[in-house]
Amino acid sequence: MKRTFDISPWNVATKAWDPQDKRLQESMTSLANENLGMRGFFEEGYSGDHMQGVYLGGVWFPDKTRVGWWKNGYPKYFGKMINAVNFMKLIIKVNGEQLDLNKQTPKDFNLDLDLKSGVLKRSFKVEIGGSELQFTFERFVSVVQKELVGQRVTVKNLSDSNVNVEITSMIDADVYNEDSNHDEQFWDVLSKKADGTHAEVMSKTKPNDFGVPQFTVGMKTTTVTDLKHIEDGTSDKTAYNVFAGEIKPNSEINFEKRTVVATSRDFDTENEIEQRLDELAAKLDAESFDALLKPHEEEWHNRWTKSDVVINGDEEAQQGIRFNLFQLFSTYYGQDYRLNIGPKGFTGEKYGGATYWDTEAYCLPVYLGVANPEIARNLLMYRYKQLDGAYVNAKEQGLDGALFPMVTFNGIECHNEWEITFEEIHRNGDIAYAIYLYTNYTGDKSYVLHEGAKVLTEISRFWADRVHYSQRQNKYMLHGVTGPDEYDNNVNNDWYTNLLCKWTLNYTLEILDEVDAETAKKLGVSEDEKRRWKGIADNMYLPYDPQKDIFPENDGFLDKDLTPVSEIPSDQLPLNQNWSWDKILRSPYVKQGDVIQGLWDFIDDFTKEEKKRNFDFYEQFTVHESSLSASVYSIIAADIGYEDKAVELYERSARLDLDNYNNDTDDGLHITSMTGSWLDIVQGFAGMRVRNGELHYAPFLPKRWDSYKFRQTFRGRILEVTVDKTGTKIELISGDPITIDLDGKKLNLK
Amino acid sequence: MKRTFDISPWNVATKAWDPQDKRLQESMTSLANENLGMRGFFEEGYSGDHMQGVYLGGVWFPDKTRVGWWKNGYPKYFGKMINAVNFMKLIIKVNGEQLDLNKQTPKDFNLDLDLKSGVLKRSFKVEIGGSELQFTFERFVSVVQKELVGQRVTVKNLSDSNVNVEITSMIDADVYNEDSNHDEQFWDVLSKKADGTHAEVMSKTKPNDFGVPQFTVGMKTTTVTDLKHIEDGTSDKTAYNVFAGEIKPNSEINFEKRTVVATSRDFDTENEIEQRLDELAAKLDAESFDALLKPHEEEWHNRWTKSDVVINGDEEAQQGIRFNLFQLFSTYYGQDYRLNIGPKGFTGEKYGGATYWDTEAYCLPVYLGVANPEIARNLLMYRYKQLDGAYVNAKEQGLDGALFPMVTFNGIECHNEWEITFEEIHRNGDIAYAIYLYTNYTGDKSYVLHEGAKVLTEISRFWADRVHYSQRQNKYMLHGVTGPDEYDNNVNNDWYTNLLCKWTLNYTLEILDEVDAETAKKLGVSEDEKRRWKGIADNMYLPYDPQKDIFPENDGFLDKDLTPVSEIPSDQLPLNQNWSWDKILRSPYVKQGDVIQGLWDFIDDFTKEEKKRNFDFYEQFTVHESSLSASVYSIIAADIGYEDKAVELYERSARLDLDNYNNDTDDGLHITSMTGSWLDIVQGFAGMRVRNGELHYAPFLPKRWDSYKFRQTFRGRILEVTVDKTGTKIELISGDPITIDLDGKKLNLK
């Protein structure tokens, strides 16, 4: 654990200047608006170790893989959300000396991310060019104008003589991905120009061997400043405008840079992109930084109105949940169904910015509760629109139906470890299950009876071909799979995967009974096919151990050396940093819930005793070395009445990045894991369930807390649930009257 | 199957000029002498598709891996026997036009590898420079002077006017490996010179990040020719001498090039290498090509005297066994215990020229029977000398003792797929078993009681740490292994691996009882440790299925969909070219024997009925997609009386490369698989076994054959076994009298 920012309810701020934690600071101060985003790197440049990162949603490159492609069915490339052309760049010189905090040491350093309004501010004093100056940097990534990023620099002269300041506003295409497979740059510059207060660069991703369309990206900057325009220029990879002027003692100057970005994702030709840039720039040129910022701040306030969580008595927990929701909403707010939620969002290169099963398993249930249903529906549409890719993936494995990818941008699998790509197929079940989740929560059947029925049918076709019949056991089985617990690979009969397979087949059959004739005809599922699915679902093998009366995670699990994790010397933890992969794979240690994940999905289908026995058994072996782990355990712990355990597990996930628990936040934030703290409070502590269309709660208050309060969207309403030492209060903030269930009693809310 | 060379008892020859099969021809006409070797590429260059390859035994490069290194315990590099500086190169011009068979089409083409004497000859007529000429190329890689390669070119003018011929003899360091991970060249040139009839290049492998010593290699060529010396030269990467002259109609000229190679493997400094080159060149300068060739041919004759196999009535089989022995002896003849037998020897890049378990499992039993025991003993010494690396490998996995590598040059693991590197640990058992094999065959205990005891002890320490105790089954187990059948990965309790583990512990305990006090003290095995090993060996879990009365290959194997391979449509075979890796892993199809491999190792420990039941069960699922597979099945088939099956399986392996069965011989020859045909004839058809120091035979004659005859070395003797339609004749060719067992009867041979 390493805490580098102060505790505060609405801010992530620090006064510490610590170059050792530069990458960590950059991750923590990332900003985004679903369409584009960036790490909190310094716009003026920094010559010490850091990680520059500007990313554009859905703009990626298929980086040819170096491994595995010689085996049939292996993906040919690893998709990467590539580091975009850097439009943030400023070069600042004071009396000829360039500002670079790796060279000048700042005083009164202040770095402050305001979660309420989505603004990042940085200020410091510094001796430079023989004088002392104060710099203040502000930036926002507009959540109301998706193409817009605003920057403002204020420079104040603290010395007693005039200083000369020169600021270059630049667009720089000379960027690299740290994770590129072949050390190459991904961008070709098509054109660049600079003229007065504007600079513009049009760039295009390099050609690739895989038929993936190249992206064209246009960027245009406008500068508004008290300084005088003195020069324009371009080089091979840059376009820039230079401004300069004198600042008198105790005076300050203002430098505002706004950038608009348009891409071939939205426009067919370079001309159209350029027109759009010109149109946007013209509109923005007339507005001040403050005027552009205002609607952005208002939209953030709206978001918080729908979904704020207030915790009294535990400021750390308060900050944790708000930071997590802020970063989650920055990454995705459902405005574009072609986009999704990368595990690191716009905060780093790791996981390539692509879509994982995290979206359906962890994010969708949160968006259902904190935003309008369209947002969650767009996540479902994302998969529907990628069905063609999922057919390709299944076919690559020689199988029928649709196999949704482990990692993707366009539906085509682009992860490249066989034990994941080929085997971690529970994802297909999670994607089916998300359709149920949405339908159950919203009551809206429009998706499941049309697009959803198609997705379910094609997933069921995959399952029906992927199972095999074991004559010895007279059961259908799934061999060669990897469950969510990736510390066991290539196992036979992963309980969770088998359960999802069985469930998907049954749910699909149920939905097929409800679809209209036209849809049924399009789906073309014959009675024979249905009988086969029914036969598989009825005879699916699910591991069960009568001695321990638990569900073994997979065949052979109970043959392992079942030494609890508590007996491992603490200096050997985390296992993934201390043990060989060989030892980890053979061990009983669980990276993240596998059986427990299944108990969560079907939480009402198991008795308390079943859940207790399995929780008790698996908890002793679980190391939570996935950031997605502890929160799910917390929900089950809460469900079975282990309140202290639930809170302990909550704390492990709620401040994962704020406290850098896994010692890897320098790479970027764990965006999809950030859902965990909300789920723990709402599903765990407050016991929220939707049963037959009715909201149920069974809350408890964590001992250290005085109270907690959250807002929740539900079928056109906003509810506010307050839990304090006197009990639970549930209010209807907006929408039609509704009956809910609190601790088994019906309440009518008006 | 594709047969491009003619059937002939002592030659691999063709008159077909087929550029489509250029790479295949190059593989088939490879030459080597254990110390160095090369593919049969054209020395004069060839601008069409081909694969140039000159390799130096034990000269390799650690090529940084692109995969897996982020997991603990992963190898950092993949070792490669790199393409050496090309000392074979000639540039031949006729009336100014350069000879290049991709540009001029040859007539009367003749390519002939003489197995009896180890000489490759190529001749053809060609229209070039406006005239018709006949070219004859000869080359040999001396098996008596390990540093020497001889080349001779004869050019005859078939036209009726004079032609001008210019030949450049070159050493060229501008070479690439097709399989380099980073597309880089591996050689730096230190110095080069050319002077009259000599050229010389000193080169050094590039620096690496892994502390692997760099290799310095010196090459010196001498040219002896009727042409006139006209020029010398060097460029960045080359050194060369140019010769030219007129050839009159119907006349011919002679051009002889000899190269000597010395490396830092044998000499400490560049100076010493250069001295050695000068000394060798001086000696060779005085000799003609024919004089240098003579002792080389004699040595090949000696080798055949010890080990020839004669088959009457089946010329294809005759050619197959001789080609296999020729290539095997070329790759390794035990002259340098620091060298070993790469699966493709000196014939291609694939498998990186490194050492695999093939050596112990397939090659050692052959060398025991065809050569002096020192040769097999050197293979054992190779592993002993690499114990330090094996400790490192075990430690990387967090385990005690020694883990010999899957792939290596220096003892350190350099394979990089986790399911192989970490898991295919049966290799450690095979290396232990080879010690037993040597000791049992030769009766020489000097190795096993000293170096061997050390190797066995450290392997046993590894096994004792790698097993775990399953409380549920009250047995010791090995989870997370891959057996020889690589079509099933990361399994639990591979029967073969568990059997070898148990056997190694017992054998080590047996040997520890025999070692002298001083050795015992050095080994330091306490009574406690011995008790632990005994406990594991006595309680090792070995999969057994009472219903089928067979040994399941691993846990879960019998739960698979057990459809025989005969029901797979033939257009889906071979599986590895038609099925996804996912489908292959889940299937019951066996790449190469796993249980069958165990039956072979311990062939006398199982009843005929046990062997039959297991053979019958596994044969129906075995696809023999490893070149090492069919020959072992053939031996077991012969053992259980399935004679026709044994012959059918023999035919599948004996001409694997000659008939390009696996359609991959263009990459190089399957050197280590070439042992299979000898094993099938000697252990299979002739039923040779060594029981309690006594040779046993129980021969049968394949129906299509008139007779077969092989020579075998045994404890200082050479025996000749002849099997024909009248019965079996066994003769003692040299050595002391001996009693052997033929079909259960004792024979005294004098």
C-alpha cells in the first residue's frame, strides 16, 4: 500500500512533489470523456521517467503478434489502443530557459483533481530564467462536447524585474507506445499546418496486414492568450504556434489552448474531418475557457445527482467510492455504442484499451443502478453489433455459433495466450447473463426479444458444439477450459463455466418461447436443435463433492495440496510476484472467485448454507490477486451474514488505486474493478436485489461508519437509500410511486 | 508423401531439377561431422527461394524472447544455433554472366549424396555466357579433421570456342537466421583479410543481455586452381580471392577450395584461433582434394563396418535405414562431450539446433548398439557437466534439486511455452533412465556410481519437491504436467511421468546403496531424505482404470469423447494442420506415445496382456503427428506379436524424410527420429533385449523382406545378426566369446 494523495471527500489532491511517483500521479490524475482521454502527464514536458498517454476511444492498431500464430486458431495480432498524437503539448521558456520540473524543483506544489466538476489543476512556484514565477495549469476533457479538451496556463511573475515568457502550443505526432511489439510508431502524418492562433495535424494509422481499417485523425488547436503571436511552424511530425511577451513584477498572463479532435470513426473523408474541425474551432474561438468549462461542470453535477454515494464516519471510504465512480463515468457513459470499457480506460497502455468480459460481469450491474437504462443497453448493443466477429472466432476454433472474444476492439479475438483465448470461454456465458441482468433490472424486454435472442441463440449454438458427451459419466462436459480463476489453467469441468453453459441453454429456450414469429423465423432454431439444447442442459455435469458438500472449482481441484493461504509466509505474497507460474498453477490458491462468482450470479438459487460452506471453503485459498476479486467475495459475505468480513473485503477493493494496493497503479487505473465498491455498498451492505421486478433491500451498517446513503436509478425513478444507526430510510427522489421490500416488509414510496 | 530422390541402396540421388523442391533438396543433401555442417545449398548462390544454412556445433545465440517473460520462472531467451558466416561461397562468371540456376536452366542435372563415403556431388550442363559448359561440384565435411570442409568444382567447356571463366572464392558474414526474433544479424566482423590463395574472416557473436559468453569464430580458406589469381578484396562483411582464365573447347579446369574453422570453444584468444587456422591451412595447402578426401572416406567405411544394416527384398527400406544412420552419425559421433544431437542437427534452423530429451529417449539406445560405449557415455557426461544449469532451472521454479531443460545449449532452459518448459518434466526421468540404459547395456558402472549418482540424486531431489500429497487419495501426485503426448497439456497425473518419478526414486536409492563412502559423503543424502523418497515411491499414484483394465494417460483422459481416429474424415488429417489447438487439446488423439512410451521403457515389467490391452486402446487414438511416435509403437507391436502392424509402423518412420511424410522436411531433417528405424529392426523385428547382462533375441522376418542383417556392438564385441526365411544366424565378428539367448535358447558364440 502506498498513499500519495490526501484524504478528502471530493478531491484527489496532494501538495507533495515526488518525482519517484510520477507515473502513479499521472495515472491518478487521468481525465476522459468516453470519446478521448489522457493520463495526467505534464503538458510542458518532463525529461524524467514518466508515461505520456493520450488516447482516442475506438482508435486502435492490430499489432502483429510474435507468438503462437503457428498453431491453428491463434489470433494474428494483439489489438492496442494506441498512444494518440499529443495535442496537449506546450513548450514554455522563461528568459530562454525551458520549464521542466525534472530540472527545476518546484515549491508550493499543488496537484488537485476535483471530482465534483472534473477539472485537474496544478500549481507551483519555481526559480527559472533567474526569476521566481508561479505557474497554474488547468485542464478538462469536456463531457458535453466530446471532441473538446480545454487547457489554461496562468503565469505570474513573483520576482521584482520583468521576465520574458515564450510559450509554444504544439501538436506532436512523434509518439510511441511502450508496449508496441515491434518498437515501431503507429502514426503517419498526412498533413500539418499552423497559422496564427491555429495549428492542425491530420494523421493516419500505419497500414496493417490484417484488413483492419486504418484510422484518420484530425486535431486542431486554438490558442487565446495575452502573449503576442510571434511565429508558426511545422516539422515532419509537428505543427505549432509560438507566443511571447514580457510579464511585469506581480503581474500574470493567461494562456488558453483548446483542442478539437475528429476522426474517421465519425467521418468518411479527410475533407469531412477537416470541415468538422473548422466548424468546431470557429464555434469555440468565440468562447472563453470559463464559458467552455461551465456546461462541463454542470453535467458532472447532474451525474452526481443520479448516483452519488455519501459515507459518513469514514472519509477514506467516501473518497474511494467517489473516485471510482468518477473514473468509471469518465471512461464510459454510454454515449456511443461502438465504444466500451477498457480495463484501464484512458489511463494507461496495459490491456490495450480493449473490451474484456469485465464489462458485462462487473460494469453493467453498476451502470444499471447509476444511470439511465440506455447506457447499459448500449453495452449490450456493442456485443450484438460484433456478432460477425464472434462467428469468426468460433469458426477459428472449428465450432458453431458465436464465441465472443476475450479481448477485442471489433469483435475479433486479439488476445494471444492459448489458455485464455481458447479456453476462458465462460465469457460467452457472462455476455449471455448480462442480457438477463439488464432485462431483470429494467423490465425492458425489447432487447432480449430481438437482438438479445439472436445473441443468446448463437452463444447456445457455440455451447452445444463445445460440450462433449462423456460415455463414462453419462454427462455432458466441458474439457480444456480456464475459469475466472486464472491461477488454474486448462482444467476440465470448471464448475462456473459448466453452470453458465447450462444456464444459457435454458434461458435461451425460455426466451425462444417468447419471441414473435418473425424473430423466431429469422433465428431458425429447429425443434431438433431445441431438444438437443434441452438434453445438454438437463445432463450437464456440475462438479459436486459429497464429502465436503461443496462445488469443486474443477475436476482434480480437491486432489491438490489444500494448505490454506494463511500458512504461506507473508514474504511469499503476492504469489504472482514471488512464485513461479508452475507453482501457482498447481496450487489451490484462487486468483479471483470462480465458484464464488457463480454464487453471486445466481445468489438467490443457493441456500444460505450452501453459500456459507462454499465461501468458507474457498475463502481460505483465495489470494485476491485480481483486482476484480475481493468485491464479489464481499457481496457473498454480506449475503451470508459475515458483516465484518464483508467490510474488510470492501476496504481491499474500494481504495485499490488510491492506495496503490497492488503496486501497479503506475501503469494505469483499474477502471473495471472500480465498480466493486459500488456493488459492495449497494448489493452487499444494503442487500439490494431485484426479484420479480421488485426492489428488495436488507441493509446493515458497517461498524466504523456513522451512515451511508446512495442514489439509485430504477425503472424511470431515482431512489435514495440512507442507512444509519437508527435504521434505513428509503426515499423516492423522482418518478412514479413504487412498492419496495425492506427486510421482508413492503413499503410504498411516493 | 513426396519422393524426390531415387531408390538406391547407398545413394540419395536424383536427376530431376525441380526448383519447387529446392529447400527439400537442400535438407536431404546436408552434410556434417558433429563439429560443423551445412544444408545442401548451392555454393555458387541461388537467387530463387532456398534456405542457406551453415552451422557450427555449440555456437549459438540467446535470442531474447518476446513472450512469457513477465511470468516468474519464464526463460528470458530462446537459444539458437545461428547461421554461421558462409565460407562455402563461390561467385562464378562465364564470359561475364553469373552462374545462377534460378536464371539458367540446367540440363543433365545430377545430384548425388553418397552415403558410403560421405560425399555430395552435383553436375549439370548449362548454357551460359553464350556457351555450353558442364559443371561438377563436390564437397565433403571431413569426419577425420573436424575443422575441415573440402570443395571442388570442375568446369568443362562443351562449346567450340574459348570461354572466359572467373571464380571468386569468398567468406561472407552477411547472413541471417530466418527464425530470428528481432530480425537482427547475429555476427560482428572483427577482422578480414585476403591474400593470394587465402582469405580469412574473424567474427564474433553480438553481445547479449544474459551473460552468455560470445563466440569468436575464425575461418580461413585456401584455393588451389588452374585459373589465374587476379585479385583480392574485402568489404564490410566479406573477404575474397578472384581467379580467372580461359577454357578451350573440350577442356576443363579444376577449382579446389578448402576451409578450416576454429572457434573460441577450443581456443581462448583470437591469436590462438588464428594460429590454429594458419597451422591447419599450412598442412592442407600441401594436399590435394583427393588426398584430403581419402581418410574421410575410410572413416565412413569403418563406421559402416560396425553398424551397417542390410535389408534384402526391400530397397526402399534399405535406403531408409542407411540414410538415417548416415545423418545420425553426421550429427553426432561422440567426439566432443560438450556437443549433443539437435532434433534437426545441422540441416535447418527449426528447434534451434539445441538439445532435447530426444537424445536420451531415442538416440542413446541406438549409439549403444552401433558404436563404442564412449560415445553414449559422452552423451551422459553432457548432462552431468550441465548440472549447474539444471539447478538454476529448478530454482527458477522454486524447487529443489536439478531440473534438466527441455531445450538447451548450456544447461539453462531456453524453451518458452509454459506448458512445455514448466510442465514437460518427464524429461528429467528420461535423463535418469538413460543412465540405467547405459549401465545395463554396457555393464560399465563407472558412470552410474560416480557422476551418475550425482545426477540421479539431484533429479530425485527435484521429484521429491515437485510431488504433492493428496489427502483425499492418500497418494503422492504430480499435477500440472505435460507428457510426451503434447496433444494434451497441463494434465494431472500423467501416467508416464508419475511412473518415471517413482522409478527414478527407487533406482537412485538402489544406486546409493552401491556407491563408495567418499561418493556417498559428497552426495550427502541423509537417512531421512532416503525415507522420504521411499515413502513417495511406495505411495505414488499411478492412474489405472479397472473397467478397461488399462493405464489412463492422465486423470480425466477417459472422460473424453473416445471416438477412434479412424472415424475422422481423412481430409481433417493431420490434425495439427486442420484443427484448432483448442480442439486438439480436448480430443483423445495422441501425438506420440505416452503410456506406450512407458511400456517401451519398462518392456519386461508388464505382461503381454497388459501391453496388448494398452496398445489396442491407445493405437486407435494415436495420430503419430510427432516423428518420434510410430517407431515406438512398432517395437511394442513386435513385442506383443502384431508383426504386420510392427512393419506398417516401421515403414511410417523409416523413410520419414526420404518420402517427406510430414510435409516439413524442407525445414530440415528429423535427425533424432532417424533412430526409430534402427530401433524397430533391432529391438522390434529382432527382439533384442539385454537382460541381466545377457543379449536376448526373438526375431521375425517382415513378410515382404527376403532377409535382414545388422551389426551390433556389445561390450567390446561386434556381432552380426542375420534373419532370413531359413531362420536366424548370429555371428561374432570380433571380440571375446559370448553366450547369448536366441528365442529362449542359449548360444555360445566364438
